[in-house]
Amino acid sequence: MIEVRELTKRYAGRTVLDGISATFAKGEVVALVGPSGGGKSTLLRCLNGLESFDGGSVRVGGCALEPGRGRVHASQLWDIRRRVGFVFQQWYLFAHRTALGNVIEAPVHVKGQSAKEATERARELLAKVGMSHREGAYPAEMSGGEQQRVAIARALAMEPEALLMDEPTSALDPERVGDLVALLERLRDEGLTMVTVTHEMRFAQALASRVLVLHGGHIIEEGKPNDVLAHPQHERTRAFLGLGHAAAN
């Protein structure tokens, strides 16, 4: 569904992504892991056009992103963002809108849905993420876990084919992580493609069908979670996981 070819991204002369190629298939759940600064979040943001890049390409279905924002047609960028939703690490809910108001915002003002249709769908989604009882709450009145669930419902309101998530467990306590895994497992079982950046290996192990390890702008290792996280082959992966040289034997 998402195809990345020779993707290169530079910041101030520093190469953050160095010719990365990867494919994310429909219905697949992929975890991007690795040391900080390895390019994980940058790669994630390039997948739906939130970041421009300097070389290579990103293709989502029949739409392609090419180097530089100037070469991206607005219609193609809109189509990609409609098909590929994004849940930010900080959630960025509208502070002046309730949970329900946050979820209906984009369908009404971007997709042109009627308020009635958007509200009905928003209530379905809030029920799906376990937030029906909080539809009238404002972000300041919600816990971090509640805000995150609303952010997921907001992303799903655009009916994406894939969902990108940047460090979805970073602000959650262990109990809330379990709740999030259960929610995302249901979405996975419904066939939603997901790509997530995470430093929480138990989260990756529980949810992902494949793990990519990024370091220095390269994918240095990939495979099934049990293989990569328990028996990594690359020395840098072993160091990142704190397994030392013993895991290679």
C-alpha cells in the first residue's frame, strides 16, 4: 500500500534518511524502532507528506510524492493525507472544542460532510475508542490516555486506509499502554494498516507483524518481532536492546 524507494532527507547538511527503501503492505502493522536520531519520526512524517525530502519517492496507491514540496500537486497530497492518517506524539487536540467537536472538525470542513452525518460517525468512533461518556469534555478536562483516544478517533474520522503513530505510548502509564494495545489490536483485526514509531519494545512485540530497526538514516535490520527483538543479528540492534554480544550466539 505504501512504497518507499531510495528516500533521502537532509537537515542543515546532515543526512537524516540515507536512501531508505521499504514497503508497508495493506493490513500490516509495522513498528519503527532504534536509537534516537536514527530517522524514525522523519520517515513516518515523509509517508504522508508532512515532511518534504531531498531524494527518492513515496508512493501511496496510485499517488506519488517526489522530492521538494514544489513538485507535489495539491490534489495528490490531499489524496494521500486522506488515505494515510497521522496521530501525533502530543495529540494536538483543539483546546476550544469538545471530544465530539474535535472528531467532527475535519469531516465537516475538509471532506464537506454534513454536521449530522459527521456527528453520527464521530459518536460511533468515540464508542469504538471507549470515549462515548466523554464526548462533551474539553482536552483540559481529559487525561493523557483519554486525549490520545480522541486523537485516534479524529484520525479515523477521515476513513484512512493506514494510520501513522509517533510514539503513541510515550505519555501513558503501564495500565493505559495495555488499553491502547487492546484498541489497536481491534483496529488491526479490522484490516487497518498501521506504522508506528516506538521505544516500547513490549508494545512492538504485542502489536506489530514486522519490526524495522533504523540507525544513522538506514534500516539496519527487519523481520518478525520475535526474531528481531529476541534474536537480533546486527551489533547495533543488540546494543540498542541492551542484549550485548550474547544474543548473537
